[in-house]
Amino acid sequence: MTLDAASRIAVAAALVAMIAIRAPHGQRSRSIPVARSFRDRADSAVLAVAMVSFVVPVAWLVCGALDAAERVHSWTLLSCGCAAVVGGLWLFHCSHADLGTNWSVTLEIREGHTLVTSGVYSRIRHPMYTSLLLYSLGLALALPNWIAGPSYLASMLLLVAVRLAREERMMAATFGDAFTAWSARTARLVPFVW
């Protein structure tokens, strides 16, 4: 198998896995009524950027529109990228499973929403953001294209920059002292680092 073929298979598998993990949780989440929404134009804009950037690697896979931006690639970069993608997907799955019906793609509190502090949330307050950053870093390494590779990483960095503090304010407003106590014993994104 050539390096190009391996990269294309790895990227396609990563994209399919991401959709397969998220789809059932999104469907279940939409069935729970929203009790309070903190969604605004900034949240909608950053989500739109994230969705568009998710499609860029698909364009690279299927139509060759970005061939002019191809970069030098290696088996080492592909291997490191695949390892990061697998780690990101594992954490993505765990964070969705631990959140259950509390998850929402937007900044919303669902009816019956609870503060989840167990599973991966016992160490990290935002493991889903961590998983998305790790996954998108993996795509950037695995995908040998200067545009399609880092496009999702750039949008995930923007998403985290725009939403992290806002989401924490939403959770503090909703859960008060319980959120404050949990925050004191957990890391925002990376245990023992941040």
C-alpha cells in the first residue's frame, strides 16, 4: 500500500468514525427539550465554521480540488496522526457516553440536566473539547495537505477559544457551588497541565 492510499484510508476512517460516534448522541439529545439556551450569534458562527471545516478533508478525499496544496508526507507523520485520531476518538466516545442526554452541540441546558462529574469528567471539565483538539491535530498530521490538514484544527482552536469560558459561565450559573467545587478539583482541558 502506498503512503497516499494509507493516508486517504486513515482520513476516511477517521471522518466516518467521528460521525458514527456523534450521530446517535445528537439524535438522542434533540429528543430532550431545552430548558435554557445560551446560544447567540457568536456560538452559531463558530459552529458554522466548524461544520464547514469538517467538510474540507472530505473535499480533499473525493474531488482533488486541493491538490495544489499537497505537502511532503511520511509514514511517521501518518502514524503519529493516526495515534492522535484514535486517542481523540476514544475520548470523544467516552465524553459523549458519560454526558448521556446532557450533551448538546450548542450552549444549552436540557430539561433534567445534571452536572456530570464522573468518568472522564472526574479529571477534565471539558474532555469533549480535548478530544476534538486531539482528533483535529491527528487529522492535520495524517492528511498531507496544507489546507485540508489543518483546517479542522484551526476551527477547533477557534471553537475552544470562543466557547470555553462561556460554557463555564453557563455551568456556574446553572449549578452554582457544585460547579465551583468540581472546577477546583479538575483541569479544564488537560490533567496536570491546564
